[in-house]
Amino acid sequence: MKIVAAVVHEAEGKFALESCDLQGPGAGEVLIKIEACGVCHTDIAARDQDIPIPLPAVLGHEGVGRIEQLGAGVVDFAVGDRVLVSFGSCGKCGSCRDHAPGYCHFGGVFLMNGTRLDGSSPISQNGSPITGHFFAQSSMASHAIASTQNMIKLPESVPAEVAAPLACGVQTGAGTVLLALEAKAGKSIAVLGCGTVGLSAIMAAKIAGCSPIIAVDLMPSRLNLAQELGATHVVQGSVADLGDELLKLGGVDYALDSTGVAAVVESAFTALKSQGSLACVGVAKPGASINLDLNMLMFTGRRVRGVIEGDAVPKTFIPTLLKYYEEGRLPVEKLVTRYAFEQVNDAVNDSLSGKVVKPVLLMR
Ligand SMILES: [Zn+2]
Ligand SMILES: [Zn+2]
């Protein structure tokens, strides 16, 4: 079938809305008419080739839509179901069997190659396949072929622009706090970088009962929003004295870095209390590395780890996030700005400039 997709042709180039051809769904896949898709920094990293995905490509990995056709073997979804599509995983490898799909041994195929596991793509243009299964969906399009592996049914009552960010950004921030760090009430946390991931971490830290909750960002507007969402302290962070600023506040039991900036990560490490944990969730420039004092790591029992998609199993964690949203404890709508699909380049530019936190494209 003919679809309209946002195609990236060159590194750091514009998204162009173009006609493409979409195959029918394969085994374990469904055809979805896309209602909305969030714009995540990983999409921008792929466009800019920090993630060297083959171009041309159709990106987008926070898709909301309605199922129009089922592929072979799909039994737990029906035509007409409204769904949210989270990241791709194989469902069979050791990590997937251990309920850690974010660490699927084949996750790199969906992320770095943007194809199905067999290397094929459901999208083609002018008779040639293009990258069209990014995160097992490529949902910056009117329609997508998506894997049902990490797909969840979505209540009709949830606005599309609220649901979309749960697929990646909100899941990453909230999951890192609640699942990976297992944050406890009364413990202190610093959140470095207050984009969608960081602000979701702050909302989750409030749900967990953490105190104090320290938000760090360069932009006053983001720090104001962080306070509205639960931050008890804010630090307008310049890297030079960030560690000292956090230590002045007593140091922290947990730190979450969403910046991917090595100097920020190193500062956060110095501010950890004994047995404190630092989670790194920000995509860094290729080859970036950090320097840590090994004795400081060992003698204080500190932990430093990377976290993908909040350690979450989407089929169980996203319904939990939806429950928090319904209860008013996860006001995702405060992060979101809506854009028509045709405004995709404005959405990306406004995200990069910091004008908006979470752009969500509405396809209809
Ligand atoms: Zn797997
Ligand atoms: Zn993402």
C-alpha cells in the first residue's frame, strides 16, 4: 500500500514527507494506522548519524495507532485495537527470557540497522527498500508495520499525545527510578538533565517518596517545570562546580544522568553517598568515556550502571504508568507540545533548541 512517511535522506538533513510503499504485516506483526508519534532524542541521534543507521530511513519509535491488519500468528490483538508500540526485542534470547527486553541480544538490529531480524524492511521507495523498521516500527508515517512483541492495548480515554511518550522517554525516566534504581522513600536523588527522561524521573521519584529531589539543568524554564513536577531543589548546573553543589546539598543516594555528557556523569559520581547508585541513560557522542576514581568506587560501595528503557518490560510497566497518569501522579501532558505531522521539522528544531520538552506529531 501507499503511505506517507517522514524520510531522512542525509545526515543532519530535514525530514521530508514523501510517498513510500509499505508491505503487509509479517508473522508476529500488525499494520497500524498511526494516530501520533513522539519525537525522541534517539530519532535525532539517528538522523544526525550519531547512531549510524543506513539512510534513507523512516524513524519514529513512540507510535500510537489503530490496528488495521494482523500478520500470521497474532492472537492477542484484533483489528480495531488501539495500541502503543514500545521498543523492539526478539522475545527469545537470554535477556528477553530473563524479562530484560531492553537488553535483547538483537536490540541493535532494530536500533542500529532499523530492520527486522532477518535484515528486511517493510518500507520501500521507488522500488528499493529503505530503512523502515526502526525500533520494530518506524512510526513517523501514516501507517507502520510494527512488531507485537512490546505492544500494549491502549484505553480510548488516554489522549494520543500523552500515550506516545510512555513508549520510550517516560518509560526510560520513570523505569530507571522505580525499577533499575529501586528508589526508596526518604532517599535523596539528583536528576541531571530535565528533558522528557529527566522530568519523568522526577515525577517517579516523587511517586517513590524520595527526598530531597534535586533537578539539574541549564535552562531556568525546565527547572521551573521540574519544581512543578516534584523537585524540591534545583541546581542551574555549570559543569565546573556541579559535584560541589550537590555535595553542599548533602550528596545523593541516587543519581540519574540523562545528558550523556562525561563531565556531568563524573560530577554526579563524586556526589554519591556511600553505597549510592548512578544510572546513565543519556546517549553520548560515539567514543565518549568517563574517568572514575577506582578507590572511591570500591571503598564506598558505589554503583555505576547503564540503563536501557528503564529496565522495563513494557507490557507490564506501561499499564502501571497509565495507572499513575489516571491518578494524576504522572502528569505527562505537562511535558508535551502537539505538532501536526507536516510540522515535523519544527518539532525537531524546537526540541533541539529547548523551546519544547516533548514534541508529539499528530497524524490525523
Ligand atoms: Zn531478545
Ligand atoms: Zn526514545
